[in-house]
Amino acid sequence: MKRAIIPVAVMTLMAASAECQTMPPANTISGFRVTINGFTCNRETWDDALERDGKRDEVFLLCKTFIMKNTSGKPEVVGTHTVRSLVMGDVNNRAPEERRAQAGTADLRAGGIKTGDNVPSNTPWVRTARISKNCLPLLVYEGLLSSASNGYIQVMPTIWEWDGNEDFLNKMMTALNKPIIDIVNLAAGNDPIRRMVATRGNEYANLASVLLMQREGPGNNVYVERNVFGDPKDRPIGMQLNPVLNQFFYNPVGLSLNYEQASRLAESDMGYGKGVFGMQFRDHDELKGDYTVYIQVEKIPIDGQPIMQPPYVPDAIAPNKLYTISNRNASYQNKLVQQNSQAELQLLAPRNAREEYWRIRKTGDGFYIFTNEASGLNLDIKPSVAPILLPQNGKNSQQWKLVLQADGSFAIANREQGGHFIRVVEPGSRVFQSNSPFLLGNAPMLVDEYIWRFTEVR
């Protein structure tokens, strides 16, 4: 199916087709979930020449959701919810309090987002990990909508270029603290935005009817200075130039979803799978930034169990809990286990046995020790530079650094073999041979064979 790009003022939408859905019966209540699955860097932003914030782009997602109802024809806010992702990009030599996630290929070992990068995978519109509160896919909204009520939600997604100065972010939050009321509705009137959407055909009607943009006006936007040295601060991507003030401004944009609109979007395949579409945030040419953010709207069971993973940063790993470990490139059902009396390691199908459970505890200086629950042995390396389990010995070979990835998974690097990561030798194989299925690799690029998912045993 051919995918298209639809310009929408400073944003564009990527779509291909939409499917209609019949009107719901009266008083139907359903659960809905909105997530940001990933993004594409179509063009990186104009960066600090010294790259003091990290190599190329470092970005984060910020999304505000308003729970709304119409009272006598007047919109009323009955609740709000804000989510912010970790900063994603270059993780090399960054302060721990920044809590960055590695993303991008500007530096093949440390990250940094450059033109052409997809995050967190090569198909960022596809959900490849459990939903998270601060990694990708990022949970934006989860709740109920009724076909018989006057309730709806407004979702205002933004993607920000990180520079470490949050003065502008704090000001921008004031602008985001109110719903879009004085709006340009893309489904109404003959304004230029509507004409640009309409030229792409009626198949976009389901999407165009829910898109909103705040009109420019006092208090609706915040400005960034225009000068040859730039105005380094955290800022949203998608800023435009006000030639009169000689400043860049950002107008909030969003989605308005009631039961009918959310149901229609959830069943529409616009080239990326049901309910998934791309929203493009494009800067004025001087700022250069151009990112496409992939959003998914889906209908979920009212009594469904949460599939949320905890907000994964290394500090969230609890020493008193057990975890299973699986490779991102193998079957998600396979777990890292102690296989035999020689304490070698394999990836095997889960069997709910103590051999596949691990305790992960901090050393106190940024490293971790992995202890197998069945044997009490620690993850170590043997002379051939392959991981093995050995009794605790206090050596650096039993200490490991966790490098967080944008989807909440980790690369695991050995302290003694600095810069060497655990990898799988035979990716894709369901059962791995016990004669060194894992090696420490000096990774030129952290591909899936080097990436591991931790799952808490409940």
C-alpha cells in the first residue's frame, strides 16, 4: 500500500487509506488507548556547533491530554494528564541525573539522532515493546469513552529538541495548560489547512476531522530569539518565524477524539496498520528540524489487564525482586538461563524455573551484579571473553554497566572489558548451543543481538 505525506501548515500527516465504520449503538462504552510508538528524524535540527548537548539531536516527547465535556455547548476541562519521555540520543559521558536513553546512529556506540534515523526500530510505527510511561512506546491516554455522552479528549503531542535549558519548557507548559478552544478545525471551512488536506482525497476525512491547531494569539505561543548564535534551550520542533517580531513561535496542535472519532480511527488502516498514523513536526528552514511521530489509537477491553511496563531507568531495578532476561532479536519467549553444572548460559523457552531468574543489585558506583537465583553464582567472563557464572569474587569482571535504550531495553557492558557488550552469536535461533552462545563484542553498533529485555517476575 502506498504511503502518502499530507502537509498541514507546519505539520504534515502521513496516511494512505481509511475505512468507515457504522454508527455505534446508543450508550456504548469502550476503553481506548493512545500511544506514541516511535518517530523518524526526516531532518535533524540546527545544533550547537560544539554539540555540548550530545552528538547531533537529543529529543524527548511531551504530551498533554485534556478530558473534556460540553456543558451547554461550552467546552469544560474535567481532568488532565501529562507524560514526558526520557531524553533520547547520545548517552556518552552524560550525568546520571539526565537519565538518557540511547537512540540514533550519529555515534555507533553511544547514539545521537541524525537525519534518516528511526527510533526505536527501523519500523517505528510498529509497537515492538511493552507500553511504558517514559520510553517507547509511550502511553499517552488510557480510559473510557461513551457513545451517548458529550465527553471527549484532546491530545496535544509535542517532540522537543533538548539543550539542557528548561526555561522555555517551563514557559511553554503554561501555554499547554489550556485546551485548544479557539481553534482551526481541519474539517471545517475553507481555510488553507483544510484545502491542503482535501487535495489528497476524501480517504483522509476520518483523520482530518479530528485534527486541531491553536490559532496564534496572546498567550497561545512562546517565542525563541532569532540570531546568528541561536538561542539554545529546550524547544518544541515545529516552530515557525514571526517576521515582524523576528522570533520563532510554536502553536500547539492536537487531536480531538470522542467515541465515534476514536472508534473510526482505531479501525482505519492508513498504511501503518490499524489505528496508526504519522504526525509530522516541521521547523522553519532556519531551524531545520523535521520529525514524524507515529501515534496509535486503539480500542481495548474495559476489563483488560494493564500491559504497562514500569518506568524503566536503571535506578528502577529493585535488588529485592527477580527478573528474567531475553534477547531482543530472539523469540520473546526465550529466557537467559543457567543450563548445566558448568554454569554455562543458554536461551531457552520459559519453564518458570529458578534457573531463569536473576537478582540485579547495584555496586554503588554505577555498575550492577547479576546473580542467578538457582545457583547463587554471579555473571562473569571466562578467558575466552564469554559470559559464564562464577562464585562471587569482588572482581570488576562481575560488574556490568546497563545502557538504557529508547524502548526500555538495555545493552549490558562488562566493567573489566570496558566497552564490550554481551551479544548473541546465533541470533534468531530458538535454542542456543552451550559452547559459547554469547560473547563479549566490541560493538561497532548496538544492534538487536546486543540488546536485552528485563521482565520482573510477579
